[in-house]
Amino acid sequence: MNAKNSTQTKPKHEQLGLSDAEVVDMYKYMLLARKFDERNMLLQRAGKINFHVSGIGQETAQVAAAFALDRERDYFLPYYRDYGFVLTVGMSLKELMMSAFAKAEDPNSGGRQMPGHFGSKRLRIVTGSSPVTTQVPHAVGIALAAKMQKKDIVSFVTFGEGSSNQGDFHEGLNFAGVQKLPVIFMCENNQYAISVPIQKQLGGKVADRAQGYGFPGIRVDGNDALEVYRVVKEARERAVRGEGPTLIEAMMYRLSPHSTSDNDLAYRTKEEVDENWQKDGIPKMKKYLIEQDLWSETQEEALSREISQHLKEAIEAAELAPFPKPEDTLLHVYASEGEV
């Protein structure tokens, strides 16, 4: 058998350079993110937390992208649905629950910002802001610094398709294209900008907008973990070779309401949502692993029990943790003596 035929007989994850253990871990993070998200929806409905903005239906692409990056060195600018991404790059359930409960130990903001505003100096997650798309020019600035310092790292930024209509998006892409910066832009196209459907937002593809700024734009099935991994991995390789940015449009569907304050059935039908549940990437990944003899229903049940226990511990810790003191509002706002 020649080398070409040998490669063709390999499972897809091996062809992409992923080990059996890595592809199983990828699935575990997807399920962890889904269970975390579902639990937060229940916590909000029970009056335990005030607000939750969900990422159900988007975890597959988030986790796959994280696996394609250098999780020890790259810089990350996620948007507010990216629980799968931040869990995969190193945030813990306890840290995320501290944020959901707005406790002083919240590493993102000390309980100041809404959940989903991620930030971690330790993990190189750059804090986000409520106005959408502001993270795009920030990612471009970090990529410029990496280029100036000759570091073989990238910045990776995510946003929704509604954000691609904002000025920050276009200014960021233009500057990155001119300077050939090592930045990966990933649009998580979930079909809705809050209540506005895609056909009322966009006259074409988000990915095609990259052409105007001189670099590749790629559309990928966001429910196919291995394809997202391949595309992001190739984009990273281009970036560190000095070939500039890539715009990736990962197609997916927001299966949950926009947030716990949203009645999504006011602007879409239950039939539409049910139809898109059939395309969910998590069961697809599970089916692939079972076909490769890497997963079983017994392992699934054990993992579900393990995640449930970890969630219980994280929730209990967050409920018992103290809230920020009123005077903590003034922390990190003004320079302290000796800092100037």
C-alpha cells in the first residue's frame, strides 16, 4: 500500500494531526459547555442568578477552534457566548459560576460585569465589553504588537454575524489586511442578531468581506468540529508564516433564546428551532467517536455524572462566596499611590 492510500484509510482526526485522546477531549469540552449552559438557564429561572446569555448550539465550533490554537501562548478575545471556548483554554466551572453569581472571586471582573464578559490575564483572555465588536480592533492591536516583537503567536477573536455590520469590524479588518497581521477573525454566524434574522442583516456572505481587505475569507460548517479545527489550524499556520489574517465564517444556529430576557418564539417558530436541533454538532461528534470505537454510552453516562458533580461543587462554592464590598467599586479605577 502506498503512502497516499495509507493516509486515506486513516480516520479524519488522525489526518488532521489529532490523537484519539485529543478528539475525545474535544467532545468532553463540548458536553461540559452544554451542561454548564443548560444549568445556568435553570439557575436563572429559579432566581439563583440574575441573567444568562446562552451559547447553546455554538459549542462545537468554539471548542474545535480552541484546539487548533496554541493554548499556552496565543491571545484570545472571545465574545459573550463563548463558554465552550473559554473552558477549553483553561477557565474552570468554579470561575464561571463566580461570574454568574456576581461574586467577589469572579476572575473576570470581580462581580462587576454581566456574565459572558470574559477576562483572564493568566489565560491571555482579553476582557470584553457590552458594546458589540469592540474586541475586533483590540485583537488587531495585539496582533500588531506580536508582529512588532517578532513573536510567532496569533490573536484570535470571535463575534456574531450582526457584529460584522459594525464599523469596528471593517476598520479592524482593513488595518489587519494592510499590515498583514497574525490575527484570526471568526464569525459565529448563528443566524440571528438578537431578533433580526440573517436575511434582514446581510446581502451576502460574511466570509466574502475579507476579499475587500486583501486576505482569505472561508465559510465552514460550524457543526462539524473537525472541519472547524482544520480551517482554524490552517489560518494559524498562515498567520505565523507572516501571510496575514484570515476571516472564518462558521455557520451554526443559536438553539436557545438570545438571553434569559428574550422570548425567541416572538420572532421565530418552534418548528424552525426543532429543525436546527437535528443539525446540532455535539451528537454528530458523539456519533463519530462511537464509529471510531473511541466512545460508548457507558462512557457517556460516566462523563455526565462527573460533569453534574463538578457543576454541583462549583454552584455550592459560588453560592457561599461573598459578594464584592461596596467600596470595591473604586478598585482598579484610579491609580493608587506608587503606581503612577
